[in-house]
Amino acid sequence: METVLWDRIQFAFTIMFHYLFPIVTMGLAPFIAAFRLRAAFAGDTVADRAARLWTRIFAINFAAGVVTGIPMEFQFGTNWAAFSGRTGSVIGQPLAMESVFAFFGESVFLGALLYGRRILTPKLHAASAVVVWLCSWMSGYFIVVTNAWMQHPVGYTLGRDGTVLLTNMPAVLLSSFAWWQFLHVITGAILAGGFIVAAAGAFYLLAERDLDIAPAFLRSGIIVAFVFSALAVFPTGDRNGANVTTYQPVKLAAMEGLFRSEKGAPLAILGMPDTARRRLLDPLEVPDVLSFLAYGNFRANVAGLAAYPRSLWPPVALTYYAYHVMVGLGTAFVAVGALGVLLLWRGYLFRARWFWWIALLTVPFPMIANEAGWVTAEVGRQPWIVYGLIRTSEGISPTVVAGETVFTLIGFAGVYLLLGILYLFVVLREILNGPDVRPHANAPGVTAPV
Amino acid sequence: MSVAAFCVLGVLLSGYVVLDGYDLGMASILLFVARSGDERQSARNAIAPFWNGNEVFLVAAGASLFAFFPQVYASSFSGFYLPFMVVLWLLMGRGIAFEIREMIENALWHAFWDVAFSLSSLGLVVLFGIALGNIVRGVPLQQGGYFLGLFGFLFNGYAFAVALLAVLALCQHGAAYLIVRTKGTVAERSRRAAIRLFPAVAAWWAIVSISTFFVRSPATFGAPPAIAAGAAVALGSLIAFRIAVGRQRHRGAFVASACFLAGLLLSAAGTIFPYLLPGFPDPRTGLDIYRTSGPPAAMTTALTVTVLALVLLAGYRTFLARKLTSRGT
């Protein structure tokens, strides 16, 4: 038990740190492609400068994502060998597809995007930006397919020794669980990208600099943030909820803090789950709404945690809080986005200094919401590593003991502290330097990047 | 199908060694061939656009192993737990050192991170060499196919010999790269380094090859024709390398160095075939490609995917390289 807990903590820590970077790359990639296309086809110099700034920031995130992503792939084998050995014929596939399609393409075309501005034709340069965008999303898709299979396994049979044998790869790739999860993940990343671009615009407006480019950032960022915040709630959030209701009803009960099964179950807005006494403390509830959201009927019966044996419960409090943080922040994003779009529509956006502050200060919260969503999905999946098929405790490496995992966890914490400081330093420096070119590698013989 | 998968894995791993090999090797000799700040800068610029993309091959090789032979992936990654974690930290430390150096314009700061970059790269080459040496020699697999790769077992004479060969060969490879991609004193020093490394590489390669016959019985060599072919390619390429360097045919020398590495790996693959993780002391107690391969659907999918992706990669890499160099300076 102790070993499995440390393995889980290590995986959670390294994946949550890693995921900060893909949020940014998946969220910024469409902006870069859009700016590049505008520069290439409309000859827009503001879009060209915008694309250069965001490409530099993208490249930093890509490098940090690769560096922190390699340990994720290693960990399947190092810490979760039994799981990997049993399920590798399925989950090895999307992971291999990710590296040979998405990573190869992304790294090569990112090189072209970074170093090719003066060498390639503008159209080919813009095409590189589009390929980088598609590859970054493809990467996300293959990872979500892997996770979705662990949430809802399909397309396999069991061998005699309990090994999972792949039978139908298209079923794994096209599972509706995977698609809705992917669309939700990607809307989460785009809304984060929108808020980041808007915040950069707000920062330049507040600092009274780069005023030719700042309004474009604030305008495009806030529109995208609003649209995708709304899409994150409906339909993608809603459809994910429906999949959880169908395939993982215990997770749903934990997310909502619903201990007793109820006809006309209430939706808890606030409250603290007390697992020992099996009730929600100090609740603020809206009657009947959970039944409606889950089944489209205000009187429908929603199964509570008590309907399941205790051994099948996920950690209730963590699942509940993570879910409520995600939903609460998601609602706030819709409100901030709507306010920004309203101001833009009424022509006040570029005079409303107070809103620039809101846009600037919003920037860390999409990261938190994205991470909280994953905590809901993954902690809520417990005690299963493959839902209904393999328990998490059966998945760990038979030869690795808790002490080793604790030791390496501390090692990761140290390296990631250094990496985190470096990352903030570099990204803030790029934002402070602004959109105009500042040769980075300025020695003879090499073309300066972007 | 299992044999095809074994070959695809070999291609991906060779791709990693040839490509990341030059930036690892270049980093290992960086402190000697580039001394002033400007020299180091120009040497670093020679790999700046590429090193990250080269590391992707390691990820691809790992993921393909996972897709083709899950049990080998699970057993080797968990068995080499601590060494693999050290590899991870060195990979990260190397990336951090490379990128953080540019942050502050200060000579001491630059010097510190150059040393960190060089040493972490050298450490990686040593660890990869130790890993390869132990795979050729075999690991003590227990029932169920798992093992515990403790440092006491992994640190043996043969593994160190392979590690030294890896260091020498990749330093030579890195030097060959720098001759092509830099100018002036750095290129000149790299050329001299390549000339001086050549006899050491040749002699040490002969010693390692002979000692392979002592760490495992020649009767257990899986594919002698592949070993012979690999050795022939390596020998021919090594001679071609020395001639090309002497005649200042630098691109040719780099290609020859790449072929030398590929030849070495081919003969190593021929030695362990059909085992991916041979046992110790008897290699035949190891994990082979037939018993550990996935179900047919998995093998077909992964083979199609990797071959298609490699063809695509070759296509767009060539296309972009041509576009990037045709009109550039």
C-alpha cells in the first residue's frame, strides 16, 4: 500500500508539472498559425510581429514539455511495470503514434518556424505554423486516447494470464469517451491560450508600450477565451459528465459529494464532504438539479456513494474539491469572457483600465482549472488503473520499493524547482522584451531565430 | 513480424545514436575544442536548432518498444530503475544547462553552464554505454521476467569497456559534426581531435570486440551474419572516415562516422538477437522477441505506424532541409 501511494504521488507530481506546458503549447499554437496566415496572405506586419513573439514563447514551452515529458513515458515502465506489461499492446500504440507522428512533425516544423522566417516563403512559413499547430493537438489527442482507454477500456480481449490483448485499434482511437474527453481538454487549453494572449495585451496597455500590437492581443484573446470558456461548459463538459454518469457512476457521486442515492438529487454548489460520517457538511444545494444534469429529468434517481462498496470509492474529498474548483473557475471564465466581449462590443474595452487588470490577473487560473479537471478525472478513477479491469495496486513495478520512489521523487522536485524558476524567468523576459526581434543566437553562421 | 519489429526498433535506436550522438559527442569535447566565449557560442549554435528534435528519437524508440514488446519495456525500465532515473535527470540537466546559459550575459555564468552541459552530456554517454554493455552481457532475470539492476551488478569491466568505446566513438562523431558546422579555430581543433581520436577508437573497438567473446560464449551469438556485416560496415566506415578527414572531405567524414556507429549497433543487435534482454549468466534465459511480442493487431498497427511515420519524416525533413538551405546564407 505504501509503495503504491508513493508511486501515485510521483506520477501525479510529475504529470501535473508536465501538463502546465502542453496547456500553453496547445493553446497558443492556433494563435500562432492564425497570425502567420494573416501575415502571409494579408501582408499584415503587426500579425508577423505577434507571431514572432508567440513562437518564441511556444518554443520555450515545447522544450520544457519535451524535457518533462520524457519522464512520463519512462515512468510507465519504471514505476508501473506490471500495468505496462499487461496493457502495453493497447496503450503502447497511442504513445508510439504520439512520438512518431506528433513529436517528429512538431520538432521538425517548429525548427522551420523558428529559423525559417527569412529563408522560407511566407506561405511555406505559415504552413509550418499550421503543421506545428496540428501536431501539438495530435499529441494531445493520442495522450487523451491513452487515458480514455484507462477510463473506459474498449477494443481488447483478455489473454489467459490476464494480459490485455489489442483486437481493434480503430475502436480505441474512435471511442466516444476519448473524443469528448479530447474536445474538453482542447477547449480547456484554447481558453487558457486566449487568456494568456489577452493578458499580454492587457499588460502592454497598462505599461503603455507596444500600443500598436496590444489591442490586437486583448481583442483576439478575450474573444477566443469567451467562446471556448462557453464550449468548455457546453457541450464538451456536459458530454463528459454524461460519459462519467454512464460508465463511472461512483466517480460522479464522489464529484458531487452525493453520499445517499436520491430521487431528485440536489446539486451541491458549496459544502465539505465528510467521508467518515458520510455526509456533506455545511452544504449550499440547489434541489433536483443534479438529477436533471445527469439524466435530463428532475426526479431521476442518482446513485450515491452508499450504493457501492467502500472498496470501490475513489478518494471522495479530493475528487469533490478538484471538480468544484474546475467548475467554479470555469463559470468565472465565462463571466470574465462575457464581460470582455460586452465591453468590446460597446466600444469600452480599450478605455476600461480596470478590465485590463482583471484580464492580467486571470492568467494563472485557467492553468489551475485544467489541472483540477485532470485531478477529478484521475483521482476519481481510483481504485482502478484500468476502469473495472485492473486495480491501481496491481499495476506497480514488482522490483521497485517505496524508498526508491521517495528518493527519486525528491530528485524530481529538485530538478523541477530549477526548471520552474528558469521557465518563469525566460517567459517573463520574452514578454518584457516584447514582440520586436532581439537576436538570441547572434553568432556568425547561424540565422537568428524568429 | 517480430523480426520486422526488432529491425524497426534498431532503426529508431540507430537514429537516436547517430543524431543525438553528434550533439552529445560535441558537448563532451566542447571544453577542449572551443575555449573562448565566441568559440563556445559558435559551437553551441551548431546544435541549437537540432538537439531537441534529436532527443525525440529516444522517446520514439522507447514508445515503440512499449508498443511492440510491452513485457520487455516493463521489465527493463523497472529493472534499471535508478540508472534510468539518473539518465532522466541528466537529460533534463543537460537541457536546462544549454538553455539557461543564455539568460545572463556574464563570462563566469557562461563558463559554469558550459561545464555543466558538457559533463551531463558525457555522463549520459557513459550511462548509455554501460546500459548497452549490460544488455549484450545479459541481466539476471528472475521468474516472471523481472530483475533488479543494482549498480553493483551493472558496474562490471565489460560494461565500462563499452562505455569507454561509446565515449570515444561519440567524441569522434561530435568532432566530425563540428568540423562541418563551424568555422575557424573550432573547426580546426575539432579536426585535430578527430585525427587523434581515430587510433584510440580503432584500438579500443578491437579490444571490446574481442572481449565480447569472453563475456558470452560465441555459441550464443544470435545472428553471426549480421555481426559480420555490422563489423564490415564499421571497419570500412572507420577507414573511410580517416581518409575523408585527411583529404578535408568533411561532409563525407561525418557520414562515415554515422555509418561506423550504425555498424557497431548492427553487430551488437546481431549478438543479442533474438533476445531483447538476454539473461545472465545464460543469455537464453532472457526475454526474446517471439514470446514477448504483442498480439497480431498490436504488431500490425505499430509496424504500419512506425514505418509510415519514418517515411513521412524522411520526406518532410529532406523537403524542409532543401528549402532551408537553398535560399539561405
